Amino acid sequence: MDFRPLNELERRQLITALRGNAEGNRVMLMDRRDTSFAGTTDEVPDEEVITAIKSVPCHY
């Protein structure tokens, strides 16, 4: 995978999302295909949470 720095618009959106997460408890979303930033929301559907949990590798 090649490194591609964020353009100015992406950078501003990500900073705003990080602030919203830290100050307002907003959820940050990620694209499943390429893990790019996909915005924020106040609430995540249950299906998204279940998919995220299933994607975490567990080694016991």
C-alpha cells in the first residue's frame, strides 16, 4: 500500500471529527474496504457494531 498524505479538506474533516469525538462523544466511521475516514455520526447501527467486533482477531 502506498502512503498518500491527506489533502487539506480531508485533514480538516478528520480534525473536526477527532474534536467531536473527544468533546461531544460523536462516533468516527471508517470505510470497511480501505479503512479511510468516512465521517461521523451520533449513533451507530447495531449491525455496524457487530461487524466491527467480529473483525477483531482473537488469539486465545
